[in-house]
Amino acid sequence: MKTLAALLALGLGALGLAQSSDPAVIKKLEKDYVASKQAFAKAPKNKKVRDAFVRAGVRFGHESMVSPVLGTSVKYKQALRVYREVLKVDPTNPVAKKESDLIISIYKSMGRPVPK
């Protein structure tokens, strides 16, 4: 599992998606995500606002998934929730789709129910 997360982090580094062990990073990404989500709720037809929400969601979702700061009982659930919100807005987002599918397959492979 750690190897897979490391490979994802390396592959997504070019997109500005990297793993950090600094708790402040995850807090900042969460703050950016919440702010962009609120802005998107106020102006859902604005393309720049929509794109900012998607970017913030992908960054926060990815960092949630790979961060050593969060425990496994939190990180995958949180990342999946964020990715589902991103996919509602941008159903073809490659990062959100790939990583949410990965999280779902991990839950299924462990015989655990996929969080709603």
C-alpha cells in the first residue's frame, strides 16, 4: 500500500501534487478546498471558479490519500468524499477518477464496505 501511494505521489508530482509530512500543508489544502467549494456554490456557472474548485479538490483529495499525517481510518474516507464531489463537477477528471477507483478497489479487496 505504501509503495502504491509513493508511486502515485511520484507520478503526480508534475501536477503539483506531492506528499508532505507537514500537518500545516494538509490544513492549508483543506482551507483552500473549503473556500473554493463555497465560491463554487455561489457561482456554479463561472468557469474559473469551477476550475479552481476542481484543482483544490484534487490537491486536497490526493494529499489526504497519501499523507502520513492522517491515519488510515481518516485518509481514504476523506479523499473518497472529496473526489466524489470533484467528479460531480468534472466527471472526466483523470486524477479524481483514478484515485477514487483505487480507493474503492482497496476497500473491496479488504472485504470492507465502501464508504458512502
